Amino acid sequence: MSPLLLLILLPIVGALFAVSGFPARKMAVLSASLNLLVGAALLATYDFAAGGHQFLMSFPVAPALGIHFTLGADGLSLAMLLLSAVVTLAAVCVARSPETNAHWFYASLLFISAGAIGAFASVDAFVFYMFHELALIPTFLLIGIWGSGDRQAAAWKATIYLAFGSFVLLIGLIGLYLAMPVGERSFDMRHMVECATQGKLFAQDAVYSFSLFGFEYLSINGSQIVYLLLFLGFGILVSLFPFHTWAPQAYAAAPAPAAMLHAGVLKKFGLYGILRLVTPLFPPNLVGPLNTFLLVLLLGNILYIGLVTIAQRKLDFMLGYSSVMHMGYIFLGLLAWNQIGLTGAALMLVAHGLSIAALFALSGELRERTGTLDFGELGGLAKIMPAMGLLFGFAAMASIGLPGFANFAGELMVFFGAFSAGTPAPDGGANNFQIATVIAVWGVVISAVYMLRAYRRIFLGELGERWNALADIATLPRVCVTGLLGLLLVAGFFPHLLIKLIAPALTWL
């Protein structure tokens, strides 16, 4: 049995024990701790010299359709699996047991973790897709049952948007499957990349023309249609502008551990899918004209959503919009389609997962102590909550991209990769990627504005009398958030450790 299967089964077994009457919180912490140990063991035993997918196991599910339950991990997969294990442990440790159905609450958290780990460990694209869909169910339950505010509206809105995105993605996967030669069709992602490199994918690439009143206004290849379906399907799941409005509302309503798991781990499914499945199969010369359209959308994430984030007056909504905004940087690195841009995007997957998990953990602790996250009602909390203020300051600096944190290394690589991407302009001027990069850099300034303002409104200024008796952050959440920030600092000062892990997975370049 592959140890990857053990990674998937541990949270499932922990969830089953939790709903069977065992102490739910203890079962969750135990299974998450064991999962982190197994993940660390996988990293320690991975053969970097051999590279490629290791710890493989496979058995047929629908062999006539080329669907196999295939698990395997290369360096990129291992980075995401370790991110999942770390954030899961932090989420269940900072979780506060609800008054009702605590066993189902912790079970739902563990099922999200199992779905995310299963997706990142899958080599078969259909199984990869199904694991993500299974992880969405407990996410909706956590928001709708144990959330706050208008939780049911947030849960339904997220359900509708994500169901639509999943449907678009499924059509794209089917189109990709049908584009392979008859007799060689398979959902194995390694085989898809092999077919693409051999020129067998979209070998019969039909052209579709659309006309009105005798004038042709659109001509598009079948490969470009599949590319758009896949990119937009994954993009909707990651809150690509303008399909983003479900995310801030869902994160604001979700319990802190659920927001940590979804924003920090499960949301990375779409970006990981583009990096793993879309960029290797669709080189710029095949879909180049469409990238200008996608550049406009990701700039909407960075600029428009960034300005909307500045306008927020509550911390939970501000963090939700901030998470949406930072997806634009990763999209920019993915579209760059070069080694430095894609490596930077992969590095940002891990960095953003850790930083947003830390911020949502601190936000949840603040909500539990004050009952509000409204900037207008807070202020001066650093005087009585110095540890909370220090940790929030570090997490805010990481999110902004301060040098020394992994977020800075990832953003810098994305900007360098994107600026060097694209074809030179005929007149010697700036091309689309260079223009988009210069505009995107202003997102760093926007991030600094809303994060520093939030810190000032919450922790500085006059302390209200109603907060005089507030206790500082408890020991266990303090240790968890410190661990997340510590990993960000290690990866920030020594980014080559993550790059060494991730870069060999991009050898198809």
C-alpha cells in the first residue's frame, strides 16, 4: 500500500472515530498530527535524484474509459501535501468546539482535509476532480450550520458558483479526453502530457467560425475552446474575476478552521490544476491570443478587488477579499509559461496557504474574544493583547510580501517571469505581459494600504473601556500561528529549499 493512501485514510478514520462517540477534538488532533508525521516521512524518503512521481499505486475504476485510481507524488505534489497536513493540524488545534454536533464539526474538517490530500495525491485527472468535489460537501455544511452572520445565504451562493465552475471544468476535462487519439485515451495526467509533447493531443484540431450578417467575428480552434473551459472552470473555483463574489462572503461566514482549510488548502486545487494539467498541455503558441483576455481578468483580481478590499470595514471580509486579490498574482505567474514564473506561482501557492491560514486563525480568535470584527468598534488591543498584536503584525507583513517571508520570494519570481514572457512588440515597445506586470506591481502598494490600516484600527490607538478585561491569545493557537509564520520565514530566507522541491516537476518546459 502506498503511504499516500495512508495520508488520505488517516483523516477519514479520524472523522469516523469522531462521529462514533470518541472525543471528537482529540481524534481530530491525533489524526492530523499523524498525517503530518507521514507527510514528513514522505519528504524524507523521496528520491530527489530520481525525481518524477514516486510512492505509486494504481487499480482500475473504469478501465474502458481510461479511469484508474492512481496515486503518486512528485516534488510539487509533496509541497501541497505538506501544506495540507500543516494547515489541517493548525485548523483543528485552533478550533473551538461548537455547542451542538461537535463530532460532526470536527469530522467535516477532517473530510475537507482528506479531499484536498486525495486531490493533490491523484495522478488520474478524473479522480483528482472527484476528490475536490467530495471535499466541497463538508465545506458547505460547515458554513451553513456552524457559520456566522448570513451563513445560509453564503453557503448557497458558494454552492451555486462552485457547482457551475465544476460543471465547466468537467466539460473541459471531457474535451481534453476526446482530443487524445482513439485507443490511447486516458485520464492519466502523465499520459496527457506525453501525448502533448508528441503532438498527438489535438492532432485533428478543428476550427470553428462564427459569423453574423455575413461578417465573421470569431474564429477559434477546438484546442482553444478546451483551454478556455479548463482555465475558466479552474478559475471560478479559485475566484477568478468576475466570478469571485462567492469567496469573501463564504470566508466571512465560515468558522475560522473552515476558512483556514478552504482558503489555505482547498482553494489551491484550481491553481494546482492549472499548473499540473493546463500549462503543460497548452503552450503559448497554441493559445497565445486568449492570454490577453485572461490577463485582463487577473488584473481585475489585483486592482479592482484590491480597491474593494481597501473599502472593507470588517476584518473577516477584508481577509476574504484579500485572498481573492492575491490569486491574481498566481494567475500571472501561470500565464507567463516560463520556469521562473511558474516556479514563483508554485511557491506562492504554499506561501499564501500558510499566511492566509494564520490570518484567519487570528481573526477567529479575535472574534471569539470581542464578538466583533468591525474596525470601528476595535482599537488599542495591542496594549492588553501583545502576543496577538505581534503575531498579527507578522502575518500582515507576510501577506503584504515583506522581504524575509516566502510571499516576497514568490511574488518577485512571478513579476520577473511575467515581465520576460510573451513575444516582443513589433514596434519595440512593451508587450501585453510587460504592461500587465507593471500594473500588477501596484497591487503590492494596495496590499500594504489595507493591511497596515487594519493593523492600526485594531491594535493601535485608544483602548475602549469594554476591552479592558480581554485575555491575550491562548497558548495552543499561539503555538499554531507561530509555527505557520515560522515556516513562512524559513521558506522566505531559504526559498531554494522549496524551489529544489518544486522545479523538477516543471521539466516539461
